[in-house]
Amino acid sequence: MRNRQRSILRACVKPKRYLYTAVRNQALKHLAHEAVVRRSHAMVKRGGRVPGAGEGPIGADDEVEAHELAAAFEDAAVRLPARCREAYTLYREEG
């Protein structure tokens, strides 16, 4: 990555302009990230949930539904051709 950046800098006719733009873009990305962090902290302070921070405990109905869904997936996987079933199983179990 650094070699690529160096070659870009060497090929650049106006390196000062390139560096200014690169630093400005990094600063804008950092400020945008900081805004997201501040919003997340504000949500937590208000007692709200932060997206992606997980759910509460699973209810009994949710657990039953999850088992039924897993059984339906298993039944459907059994009916797949062997190679498709293998690919699906590897995807589900290995990611």
C-alpha cells in the first residue's frame, strides 16, 4: 500500500495539492466517525439501545420459533443435491 502511495506522490505534478486533499479527506472521515460515536454515546445515556449492540434475552416463543426454523432448514437441505447440500452445510457451519 505504501509503495502505491509513494508512486502516486512521485507521479503527482502538484504534491502539495495532493497532500492537502489527502489530509482534508482523512480529517473529514475522522469527523464523520466522531459524529457517529457521539450519537451512539448519546443514545446510551438516554437509555436507548445502540443498533448492533445485541438484543435482550430470548423469549420462549422466540426459542420455539428458532427450533422450528432450524428444522425447516434441515428438511430443505436434505432434499438438495449432494454438492449443493455440501456447499449449504459448509456455508451454515463454517461461514
